[in-house]
Amino acid sequence: MAEYKKYVLKRGCELIINDNVKSNILPLIYYFTNDTRFFKCSNVHGEEFIYNGKAKQSIPSFKKGILIIGNYGNGKTSSMKIFQQIFSRLDNLKFRSYPANEIIDLYECVSTSQEKANFWYLMKKDVIHFGDVKTERIANNYGSVNIFKDIIEKREERDLKTYMDCNFRETKPGDLKDALLEFGQMYGSRVFDRLFKMFNVIEFKGSSFRK
């Protein structure tokens, strides 16, 4: 937590520390440091629920990536960007980070087969954080493409650690199950099934900090 505070203050940001912020940040600190207190955090979710007659459950594990779900504007993406900067010189912890719509922009700039190969090479290597997933538009480049459906499937096939953050559905704030089901609605049942194998599900509490 001390390093987190130090970095935020260095960036000249307003530092707001309340119970929600602490409960949101501590699971990330425990996760990145392989601290077993991660498994006892109340906002690390491993509950089982039934979907189409089948049990679905994300059992917390350090081997999995992280999927952060919360209300808009409550620090999900900015927290991950801070950790990205803190870890930038640590080979065992560093990761790349992209807003979801930046990935769409990158794909839409592809104009040759080699550029397309280069794009997928980047998407299929290293640890990557994708911010604000589920807000991206459908990519249009010689036809419509659901890019994140393909990215999630390809990264799962290669067992690549992946970090994502997203909002609750606007009409169902605080409904974690619905936020997960929305992945299936947007990216298909194959992606929905993969979520539970790929990610620790972390809920960020609290309302927006944006003024």
C-alpha cells in the first residue's frame, strides 16, 4: 500500500483512501506478491452459480489472471495503470496495458497481411491488461470483427495470463453474476466458459470518483 500511495502522489493525483479503496487495492497487492491473504479477501469471488443447468465457479488461484468488475469511475483501470508503472522494471511482474478501444484502433489500422500477423503476435504474447472491456465498438476492417472474442480465446488456448477490468451493466449496478453473463452475450458461450478458468474475479466497491 505504501508504494501505491507514493506513486499516486508522485503523479500529482488526489489520493483518496477510504474503506472501499483499501478493500479494492489490498487484493491486488496480495495477488501480485503471492500473499495467501488474497484468498481471504471478501471481494475476491469464488461463489458457484448455476447457468444453463451447469455449475460455474472461478476458484481463486495465483496461476490465473484477474478480472476486476465494478461501478464506472471507481479506480479499476487507473489502479492497474499504477501497478503497471510500479512493475515496469520487474521482469517477473511487468505487463502491457491497453484501453479496449485502443486495441480496436490498432486493428483497424492494419492494411497488409504482415501487419495483421504483427497485430496478432502482440496479442498472443506476454501478460497484458485490457482496460474498460465490454465498452469497445465492433472493429471494422474488411468486415466486422469481434476482436475481444478472438483475443480471449487465443490467449486462453496459449494459457497466457491476462488482466481485464470492466463495469457492471449500466442497468444492473452491483450485479456481479449479470456482469459475467454479459461477457457471454457479447463474446459468446465459449468465452463465457473460459472466464472461470482464466480469471480471479475481483469486485471493486464504491461509486465513481469522477467529478
